[in-house]
Amino acid sequence: MLSSHRSIAMALAIALLGNVVGCAGPATGGDPETSPGNDVSGVAIGADLSFLPQLEAAGAEYAVAGVRGDPLTIFRDHGFTLVRLRLWHTPEEPWHGLDATVDFARRVRDEGFEIMLDLHYSDSWADPGKQVKPEAWRDADFPALVDSVREYTSAVVRRFADADVLPRYIQLGNEIGGGLLWDDGRVGWEGGPHDTWEQWSQLTELLAAAAEGVRRAQPAGSSPAIVLHVADGGDNEACRWFFDRVVAAGTEFDAIGLSFYPWWHGELGDLETNVHDLARRYGKEILVVETGYPWTLSWWDDTHNFVGEPAQLHPGYGASPGSQERFLRDLVAVVAGIPRGLGRGVIYWEPAWTAVDDGPPNPYENLALFDFHWDALPALGFGLPR
């Protein structure tokens, strides 16, 4: 719990952020002194490929112009340099557990990729609608929960380091705009029942423990970048609300991660306004760590798709292979144009998640970067020069 003196200090810090750092208005087209303009060479192109081992085990294959190949080699040859992997604490299936994730990380490393590790701090999916504690921590009181987060994070990072696959980036939670490890670390929109000093104190204490766990375990001479990831890539008010408070609490982090799916998070102009303001306000690296766009509104299996209606499309972009590529190139240009060179990466979420009979139910096959016959779409090369 925050003491009254710490509450006052945090309130003053938030006020100072608003009055000083936030005095620069929304972006209106880039910072002419620092924006790289059309140069996107400094933006890492990445893919969250966490499903890939499971898909391959179910029989998925991948090709370019009909020629089958190792999917990691295909991604590397198309300009991808970063692979994001999610980790669940104790999943019911083996694919997202620590052993399988470390094993896949070795394969990713051997193919020449850097790694982003996405710690969900849950036994399954964590996102804005749910942040469920691992069953192993369900009955822990708050001090024990803090200690568990610290020790677990440290053990995970040490395991990756021992396997010589230390991540370049480590996410402390997944889409944590509403907090993590609910209800202990739950926060909510201003004025809501979870928007209290006590809840913010507990969230920032949990994040501090996680950051300490990373630093304790990192090998000498290494320093993985700590990422805080929120879903609201097109919502500047929501991002300020969250990051003002974690910054005011002195939370350690190196990069801001954002999700940006236009059917949920707005238009590219909203993203551009937001990231320009965040760069000027906080001076942190910024990555779009999740994105996607449809190449068709059709489907291949019986699972309802995330995107299936014309109203869900971004204005000015259709649902075609060409529109998918154009959207992604325009998104990379937005990130490349972030002031002070702080735009560092664009990561496509599960671009290899094609429909396969024995694979997981798939609401995403029309958003993959491979068609229904597992052949590469033009957008697979969205990070390469034209």
C-alpha cells in the first residue's frame, strides 16, 4: 500500500509529466530534425511464431511460389530479424511451457533471429479482458505473490541465458493496460473501482519485482530491454493514463510495446498521433509488438474469424493480398517516422497460423501471411525494399 507521502509524490509526478513532458502536442507529420522519413532500415521486422511448432506437428507446411521450405528460413529470407515467443506459467498443453519455448528459442537463434520473450504470467492467454493468476499462485498473499513473480522471472531468464538464447527484449506481461495478475495487480480506467492508489501501488510493485528478476538473472555484460505492453495502440489518452502512472512510480522499463489491429484500435493516423506523443513524453523505444491485416474476408475452416466484415477494414484498404502488403508497409513507415529514432520494430502476430486439420481452431487464417494452401503472400516481404 502507498503511504500518504508516496501518494502525494506520485500525484505530483503525474502532474509534472502532464505539464512539462506532455507540452508537445499530437504529431502532425513527423519531427523534421529527427524523423527518418521514408527510411525504414532502422525498424526491425518481426513475427510472433509461438504456434509454429504446434502447427508443424499437426502437418502444416510452408512454401514460396510453390517451393516448400523451412518456415524460419522463409521468414529470414523475407527480411524478418526478430521472433517473439509467448510463455505461459503452467499450461495444460506442452507448447507454451518453459521447456518447449526454450527448445524453440534455440532453433530460432540458430536461424539467426533475435528473440522477444512475452511473459504472460498466466497459465493461458492474458489480454485486456483477462489476466488470470497461475494456479500455483492462486492462494498466495500479496507479499508471497511479489516474491513469486521475482523468483519465477529470474528462473526463466536464467534458463534462457543458460541455453544461450537470452532474449533481446523481455515483456513483463501481455497487454497490461488494465494491470496483471488480477485482482492483486488490477487497475482500471480513471474513476473505476480499480483506479485507486492501492491498486496502482500493487501493480507497480509487481512490475518492479519482475524487473528485478530480469536484472538478477541476466549474465554480466548483457542487458535485455524490458518492455511494457499495452493494447491501445491508437488511443493516446489510454496510453498516457497508464504510462504516466508507471513512470511516476519509478517503474523500470526500456521500451513501450503496443498492439495495433485497426478493427479494434483505430486508424493509422491514430497510431501515428499516439506514438509521436509517447516518444516525446517518455523518451522510450517504441515497438508495435502485435499487428495483423486480412488478405481476404473468406475463411478456410469452421471457426469464426476475428475479421470477416467489410466494416472492419481500415478505410482506404481492401481485403486483398495487395492491400495487406500496402497496409503493413504504411504501418512500418509510421513506426520509422517516430521522433528521435525511437521507432524500433513492427511484429506481425502469428503470420504462420494457417488452417491445418489437426491444429488449434483458427480464427486467423485470413490474416496470416500465407494463403489457404500455405504459399507465401506478397505481404510476407513487407519489410523489404520494393
